[in-house]
Amino acid sequence: MSQPQLGVLVNLLAGRNRRRPAEVDALRQAAGPRARFFVTRNGDDLSGAITEMARSRVTHLAVSGGDGSFQNLVTQWLNGSPDAPLPRIVPLLGGSMNMLSQDVGNGDNQVRTLERLHGHLGGTADSKNLEIVRRSTLRVEDSTAEHPLFGFVFTDGFVIRFLDHYYKGEKGPWAAFKNAAFFAWAAFSNASEHRHFFERCKARLKINGIERTEYIFTSAATLEHVVFGFRMFHDGPAPGEHFSVVNYNVPWLPLAALDMPNIFYLASRTGRYLPGANVLNAATPRFEMSGCEGYSLDGEMFTAKAPMDLTVTLGPTVEFVRVH
């Protein structure tokens, strides 16, 4: 059996790496002298790193970056190097939200995770130390994009406005809680200066024979846990079979202030999910959306001058690694 080849990809602009630049040197030290170590600041850097990783046959790739780093990595790799198999990916806590790292189970300090990974690959790598976690990608065909996009969490409507508001301020769990409290109050008060956050999506969603429009948000994911660890999907994703979708609407906006704790907190902590006509909770391998004005894929925002038509399907399955 050939020796595993470790690669490390560090996005210098990701939240944690930008705030704590000394950790980048610590990651380089933790990776060891045989690792292929890449730092990126833009798409060109990433493209060059992918070419070199494919050439050097990296088998395990530790990625230190935000969730958008994974979206860009998988999209560029699958579109630019389709004949080169993706390495097993080890997500590290290098960003602000770290949905993938948390979902896979690598919630420890990123330097310690990389040190353990290096040690395991040096001679003791087995199923007890390195656990494979499979997640399908979402393949997004966008009428305004030249190539398909690949990611793991799709959102539109209220959710992308929430994320935009969060990105512009403080980061971390406490900041997320304060943002959630602000939006709950804004919905309940129904004040005119806050209504733009809750503007209804004019897009038309077609999923499993059902059509929805004039809604608050749609969220789709191949992960079990999404933003801040929330688990709001009634039917969990099944790699290679289906992904999970929630579409939310409410006839009177202040009701959203009562619904959202159920959608986000109770669902994530107790396994109870909001019933009724306000929420469509579905498992599907495909949905279509026409007239979309903007969406987010793993935290990366996509907008266009004219409404977009989207087809979202299951993409290739990626092997992630949980490091014990």
C-alpha cells in the first residue's frame, strides 16, 4: 500500500486565519516536512494549488478556511480537473462559521487536529483514528453562470440577509445569538425600517411536484447540521440518494418571531420539527427555481442584474475525514 500524501490548503482571507495569522505558521509546523503546503488569497492561487495537488497525488487534504473555501475548492476541482479524483478532505476550523468542520466532527483547534492527522498518516492511520464521513455535493446549474457550481448548503431569501448582516459585524456564537434576537424582534415589531429583511422571495420553487412562491426562505443541504449547528431538516440527507430542503412561509410576518425558535433551536436540540402549512420539509434529489434574485452557496453570495433560473441536483459524493 502506497504511503499517504498529505496536503494542506490555507485560505489566508478566511475569518480565523485573517484574525490570527500566527496560526498559519503553526499549521505549517504541524503538517510536517513531507506535506504539500499551499496558501491562497484568490482564485488564481487556488487554481495553481489544485493543479499541483493533482500532479503530486495528494491523498488527504486538510483545508483551513471558511465554508466558502470548500465551495470554491470543489467547484474549481470538479470543473477544472474532472479526471483527477478529489482527495479525502479534512476540514479544519479556519473560518467564521465552519459548518463543514462541525458537521464532519472536527470541532477541535485546527492546529491540534492537523497534528493528530499528521501523526496518524505517519504510520497509525486506521478506521479508529481516521473516520470517513461521506457527503454528497449540491450541483447548482445557474442560468447566469458559465459552469455549474458545487457546494453543500444552499439558501435564499431571509437567510442570506441574515448571513449578510452577520458577516458585517462581530463573529462567533454570541454574535450569532444577538443577530438571531435582533431578527426575531424585527419580525415581531414589523417596523417599516426592518421589513426589507423579510421581503418575500418572488422566485417560483418546484420540488417533488409542489410549487411554492412568495415565501420567506428556502434552505437545502447535504449536511446534517447547518449554520451554527442547527439541524432543521425533518429528513436527513442520504449521500447519493437525496438532500434535505426546508421552504418557509408565513401569512403574517410577526408569526415568524414565534416560528423561528421552533425551526432553529427546538429542531436542533430536541428533534421536534415545526408542523403545518408554513413549512415544507422535504427530501429530494432535485428542485428547480425560476426568477431567483439571489442565493448563497456555503456562505458565498451570488446575485445578477436579472433574475436567475436554477436547477439544483445531487452532485458527486465527497469523502471527508473525522480525525480522532
